[in-house]
Amino acid sequence: MSESESVEHRAERDVGRLLVIGGAEDRGDSDTWLILPRLVEIAGGSDARILVCGSSSRDPERVERIYKEQFETLGVSEVFESQIDDRIAAESGQLLDDLERATAVFFTGGDQLRLVSLIAGTRFGERVREKLWMEHLVVAGTSAGAAAMSSTMLVSGPKDGTVRRADVTLAPGLGYWRDTTIDTHFSQRGRVNRLLAVFGQNPQVLGLGIDEDTAIEVTPGKKFEVIGRGGVLVFDGRVTHSSAPDVADNEVMTLTDSIVHVLAAGYGFDLVSKRPILRDGTVIPSGAAGS
């Protein structure tokens, strides 16, 4: 086996998973849950060890306790609470020891800017990235915890805006999933304009709008699959023209040949070819008709 083949084989073997959740995942009755059981399954089933990070919340201890009880109901063998309320806590030796034992990290909802401000660049934040790519760690997040995973993070924007630079506020995210922008509660809060405004200014990104009680399970660098009860809108940012460099912040942007895919549960997306995947695993080629 050549050196390049060895590296490729190792990357395929060791890379973890992302589970990116659109928020409001069903937690009313464990018999109806779809998404959290899937997280437990890919994190090791009864051997799963999940570290819950509620730092995006103003009351992280309460939120972490709620999810701890839910994961224990699903049979998780060990659940850790991170209790990161400042950047010093994100350097804690005990926290890093818990992370080494964990098979999954789960970021709760709240405020994505708060989460990134607390953990980006810390030993905890960087070790999560290393374990995702090299040690099979599963990294999951819901609502703000999902939005923070992207490299270009959507912080805020009105649901009734239009496609203008003034209608979105952006910041660097954690970058666990590069060249993406993730928006959550998507159909429920009418957020199409927000992602159009984002990729009009960042044509290299893939915009992902995820409905509530819906998630995408991502094999980084390869593909993702939709699970849950809603849909996922995929906005391919490779437009042929964007007027973003030439208009004022409060002027409407022009975008041409923007591509949008709507994917239901069981469908997927090839991250290499940037094409949808049917439920039988077939990748729809570009320009296909009648598929």
C-alpha cells in the first residue's frame, strides 16, 4: 500500500460523524424520538459516552441536566456535563479528561455566538475538532449548537427580510464543517432569504436550511443523509453572477442561476460532486431530467 493510499485508508477509517439538528427535536415521548436515538446508535449504543455542552444557553447546568436525563433514558452508559461558563473552564483538565473518554459531544441550543465565544480556540474546542477527524468522535448539535458548527456562521437576521447584506449578521463559526452555513428552524421561521443573502456574499459555501425535528448525518468530506420528520434545503452557492460587491448594504442583491435542492428523510447529498442522492443511493447527475 502506497503512502497516499495509507493516508486515505486511515482517514476513511478514523473520521467521525456530524449530526446537525434543526432544533425542536421531539423529546416528548421516547418511543417517538427519531434523532436522539440515532445519535446514541452512531456513538456506540449502550457503550456510548456523551459529553453534553450547554454553553450556548444562559443556564447551561439546567439544559445539560435535561439532556443528561434524556440520554440516560435512551440507555447511554455515561453522560458528562461540561459546565463551560467561561473560557478558562474550557481549558479544564477534568473537562479534557471527560472529552477523551467521550464517544460523542452534543451542543445544545441557545445563542451560537455565545457558544463560539466561549470555546473557539480553546483546548476543548480544538480537541473536539481533532477527535472528529482522527478518532471517530461524533459531534452533534441542535439549533444554535448546529449553526455554530459551520465555518461561516449565521448569527441573526429577520425572517421577513429580503436578499440584502443588511438582512444577515455573520461571524466565524467553530469550523467543524468547513465551507458551510447552517440555518435552523428553517421552514417554521421562513428563513430562505437569510441563506440566499449569505451565499450571495460567500459563493464558496454550501447553505443548509434544516427544519425542526430534522437532522443531517454527515460523513465529513463525503456525503450526508437526511433523517427526521421535516426537510432540508440545500443552497449551492456557485452562482453565475452576484451583485454583492457592487450594492449597498440595504440594496437588494442580484443572484443568477442559484441552485436549491429540497431533500426529505432518506435522501442525501454528495459533498464531492455537490449533487443529491436518491434513497437507493444513486447520485443524480448534473442536468438530469425525469429523475
